[in-house]
Amino acid sequence: MQGWFAFPDSPHFIPNHYLLPIFVGTHFTSAIQKFLQYFIVYYPWYFEGKTIGCRDLATLGFCEKLGLEAYLSRCLTLTLPKRTQEQETQATKVFLVGIPKDLLKFIPRGLREGAISVNQQGVSNEQSLQWQSFYHCSEDLLETYKNEARLVITCALHCASPCLAMGIPVVLIARNEENLGRFSALSGIVPIYTIEDLEKGRVDFVPQSLDIESLKQDMLENLNLSIKEAMGESVDKETLQAIRQRIADFVPAMQSNMAESHENSAIAGGGEIS
């Protein structure tokens, strides 16, 4: 149950009793949270014996308030493979992903001039509406980031998360309170800036590549053990709990020298915002 569950008028994300749901990387929107409050009244047994791996702190807080067993699992897009050193060296482009036009003026000129703007949610009329088409478009876009991006500036969680996993420096900007809640999937890993931070010049536009390989290992092992536990296999509870605690407490190491990066920040960022 890795997903962004959003629509209360179509609550078919709740699997029927013939299926065994395993919640890892789960996000509930405010609308779904309201639905679940009613759902649990009528079906109090549904979540018995289930532990919900929450993508973000907002979902975790909701589940705990509802009395459900839950923990912070983060999002599995953080486990995508890291790009090679050769790919990193050859990547020279800046990508602005999901950045509204009214915010462009707050990005340093040296970064925005020549940058590639991407709307990940846009679908052209020529594209098929079959899921396979969306899948291949997503794959192609991720490959583009992997091979070409030296920096990604984005308002989209599912640009930031896979790019961080691939070893791409990311600037993440939350546009509203809802974003801040969802973006807590990356809490402690990367700064989550607000529009106010952007307007007041508090954004570091020279972020580092981050080493999150140990986090990936823990997330994948948590998935493995969570599946085994849900299917009735014997699992070391202390080991599983320790893995989940490391996931929640993870702080990444910098891959490159911070001091050197800041010495070059004026050059990389163009030295001005106007």
C-alpha cells in the first residue's frame, strides 16, 4: 500500500477481505482521513493486527491520534538506484520542476537562465491515457534527470525524492501547508523551504549531493520484513524496530566538501537574484 490516497468519493483503495494489505509508504490526505474516521466506526476490526508504515509525519500523526499502530516508513521512491560517477560528471543542466512563474524571480539569474522547465503533471494531447504510457513517460523523465541534472529546484515531492535517491542535489520548496505535511517524508534529509524562505533569500541554492545508501538498505529491509511479518512468518521484532527507528532518525552525510561548495556559490548561483 505504497501510495497517495486522496479521494473519499471513491474509497476503493481499501482492499477487500480476500487481500492482505501491507501499509508501507502510505499517505492519507485530509479528505481520506475524514473518511477513515467514519470507516473505523463501522469496521473497527479492519486495522487490527496491522501496522501502518506512514510516508510522512502528517499521516503518522493522524494514525497515532486514531489509535492505530504506525511508524514513519518514508517513501519508497527514495530507494531508486544512485547514478554513476560518470553520469554525475556529465550532468550540467539545471531543472526547474513545477516552479510557478511568479516564483521564478526569486531564483538566482545564473540558475534560471538556460534552465529547463518541467511540468511533471502535464500530459499532452498526443499521449495515450493508458497507464503504460504514463509509466514510460515517467521512466524517460527520471532517466533525463539522472543523466543531465546537476541541480533540481522543485515544488514536487516526487521529483525531489527520486532525484535525491539518484544522487542529484535538490532544492525543495513547499508552496502551502498541505505541501509541508506531505514533504515531511523527507524530514531530516533535505531542507524544506517555504515561499517566505524563497522571498526573503533564505534558500541555499548550492545544495550538496547526499549519501542515503544506508537509508535505502534499511527501507528495503523494512519492506522485506514487513511483508514476512504480515504473512505470518517469524520476524525478529527488535531488529525490525531498530530498522524503523533508523529510518525515522536518518540524517544523510554530504558526498562533497561543503566549504568548497560555498566558496563557489556566487559563481554557481550567478551571485544575484534580479
